Amino acid sequence: MNRREMTLERRIERIKNELQGLGELRPGSLSEQDNVCGVAGCQCKASPPKKHGPYYQLSFTRKGKSTSRFVRREEVAVVRRQLKNYAKLRALVDEWIDASMELSALRVEQQRDRAGKTPHSSART
């Protein structure tokens, strides 16, 4: 096993270990909104308006279905941490795929070298 192969294998192991420690996951994005009500004479209709809020809304798409949910103010910190964990999961999976593809191409090339064949095209790996 050559040096690059060992580096890639260590990188993949590091990624797997990081994935195990992520914690709770939640896809989507969190938005903050201020709203105007329908009550006549409310200060939200004054000039300048003093709107109600902030209100927090989580939006996400899962299995092809878009969903939106309100999040209570006291739950915002937990939801933000879950969103951050999910983003980290996606980044780590992409990194794992990249490392695995490079490792696979390296091993295919080594097999060809051992068999005495030269690769015709790098597009085949």
C-alpha cells in the first residue's frame, strides 16, 4: 500500500468517526419573521409599524415533500444545532465520496500496473 492510499484510508476513518459524533440531525433552513395582525388600531399598523414577533419558521424538503413548521422561541437554539449537524453530515458524506472515488481510482490503476496494462482512458475509472 502506498502513501496516498494510506492517507485516503485514514481520512475515510476520520470522517466515519466524525459522523458518529454528530448528534441530532434536522434538514432545512430556519427563517425569522415579524408579522402584522388584523386588529384595527394595533401598533403593528402604526407609522412606523411595531410588528409582532419575531416568529421562527423551519422549511425543508424530505422525500420529495416540502414542509414548513413554526418553531417556538425556546426551541430555536436546539433547531439551529440540529441544522448545523445536518449540514456537517452532508459535507462529511461529500468528503467521504471524494476520498473513496480517489482511492478506488488509485487501486484500479495499481491493478492495471500489476497486470502490465496501461490505462486507455481515465474516464473509465
